[in-house]
Amino acid sequence: MAETKKYKYLNKEYLDRINYLSRDVMKYNRSLPQDLIDRLPEERFYIITFSMLHEHIAGKPAEPHVRCLIYGGPDVPNPMILDMEMGLYEMLPEAEVPAEPEPSNEPEVVA
């Protein structure tokens, strides 16, 4: 059986909502410019990965939250960086996809 990997994902609508909460409500350090979100394709799902636990807002101690990397495809800046509440990150749906094979360090033998 092929190995798989789980990725969290979200659509543009939820990305816009979470970005609003991060930028305008929680005042987190990393959010996306609204004009970038407006240009994102509607029909696409965006992969979101955990980058680090973050505990500051504008240099001051804050409740722990998650810094995420968001990947949107070849026609958008990658990765996009967004801070969000830990609970929101944990609630995101996951998709299981085939894992990329690990590159081999063995030299290729040519006969």
C-alpha cells in the first residue's frame, strides 16, 4: 500500500474569514493583504501547514497561537504566512494524499 500524508486545507471563503479574525480582531503579526485574498481563485483549496507556535503580538507576550504556511499553487505567492488561533487551526479539515517518495542518496548505476 502506498504511503500517504495528511494535509490541512481550507477554501478561499474560510481563508478570508480567518484572515479577518487574525488581522482585525486578534491583531496578530502575520496576516494576508486583503487585495491578495481578493485575487485568489475561488474554486481552489489551499494547503495549510503548521510552521511554529507563536507567543507574541507586536513584540509583547500573548496567548499561544499558530504561525502557518499556506500554499496556493503556482500562480500565487508561496508560502503565504498567517497567524491564527490554535483552536481554528485544529478544526481545519484534513485530506489524505499520496506521499512523495523520498529522494535516494544512492548514486544511479548506469549499465
